[in-house]
Amino acid sequence: MSRRRGRFLVLEGLDGAGTTTQSRLLAERLRREGRRVHLTAEPSGGPVGALIRQVLRGRVAGGGGEGFDPSALALLFAADRLDHHAAEIAPRLAEGADVISDRYTLSSLAYQSLTTGDPAWVERLNARAPAPDLTLFLRVRPAVAGRRRFAESGSRELYEVPAFQRRVARAYQRSLALLRRRGERVALVDGEGPVEAVAEAVHAAAIGA
Ligand SMILES: Nc1ncnc2c1ncn2[C@@H]1O[C@H](COP(=O)(O)OP(=O)(O)OP(=O)(O)O)[C@@H](O)[C@H]1O
Ligand SMILES: [Mg+2]
């Protein structure tokens, strides 16, 4: 059995961009091609991830997520990320599996930079999170992502307000530029086409990693 380290791939984008859909499709396709693949997501399935989900669903500190301090939430996301990497991602990579994560550091650089108003602090909090081999960013205009989310469900969790999503889109652009300045690999994929076309582009970018 191969002990070569697997590749760590991350899917990113606005809420409704299709990161969950495309993470699954990429995992299925790489498995069909004979690779071992571990599919995961953030917030993670670990203890800090469970806490974050409670906050986002508004079950903590008074409802709606808005009652929870945004800086405390940024700390939870950063803590979850380190635990997620150490407990789940790194061991699978070491076994030789590819790991695909639906969201990772770039999500905090975008969302938590906005909600805390302190991008430099969020960058510092996440400085110990190991870089992925490739971050795939699904480019979808906020209006398109919003329509998809609305079609899927009438409910609105924290982060799903359209005006906020326009600010998130700009924050993602700034954060992508930051990853590039650090020398991290980033691939921009047009996420507005049909699911199959996006999947094809994601796969092409991923196998180039
Ligand atoms: N390329 C596409 N074209 C049209 N609809 C799509 C496409 N990709 C995904 N969808 C649909 O858009 C909705 C959101 O997709 P998905 O859950 O994959 O997005 P997401 O980025 O994971 O969203 P969230 O941030 O809310 O988790 C789903 O109903 C999905 O079926
Ligand atoms: Mg999703």
C-alpha cells in the first residue's frame, strides 16, 4: 500500500456557490479513478465544530447567532480548524488518502474578517492552520448564489443575507489575493454553469494539483 502523502484540496465560495455539491462530486470522481479520498467539511464533526453549529443555528446566547460575540466565533472557527487538521485531515493525508474539505481557512479570512472588522487578527488566528495543496474557489455572483439558496429553502441562517453576501464576495477577493501573496495555490473555477460542467472544471483543476 502506498504511503505517499495524499493531497489536501479545499472547496470555497459564497453560501450557495455549490461547495458541498462539488466536494461530493469531486470525491466520487477521484474514487472512481482509484484514489482513496476522505471527504470532510468545516465546521468539522469534532467537538468545537459541534459548538459552532449550535451558535450558527442560534441555540446559544439568545438566538439568531447575532447574540454571540463575533470575535468569540472567530476563535471557535480557528480552534476547530486546528483540531480538524490535527485529528482528521493530517492522519488521512499521512495514510496516503486525498482529503477534500468543504471550506477551510479562506472561509474565515472572508467571513470572520467581516464580522470582527479585524482581518489582520483573523489572519493571525489562522496562521498555524497548515495550508492546503490547492484551494478551489467557485466563482458565483452573489445574486446567483442567493437565488440557489432561496430555491433550496426559505430559511435564513446567519450569513445568508444578500447584502452581506455582496460584502462576503469582496472579502473573498481580498483573501484570495492574500493566499496568492503567501505563495499558496489557488484555482478559480466558474461556478455558474450546470453542475456537471462545474464538476468537470473542478476535476481538471484538482488533478493538476
Ligand atoms: N451549478 C449549479 N447550478 C444550479 N444549481 C446548483 C449548482 N450547484 C449547486 N446547485 C444547487 O444550489 C444549492 C446550493 O448548493 P450547495 O449546497 O452545494 O452550495 P454550498 O456552497 O454548499 O452552500 P452552503 O454555503 O449553504 O453550504 C443546492 O440546492 C444545489 O442543488
Ligand atoms: Mg454547503
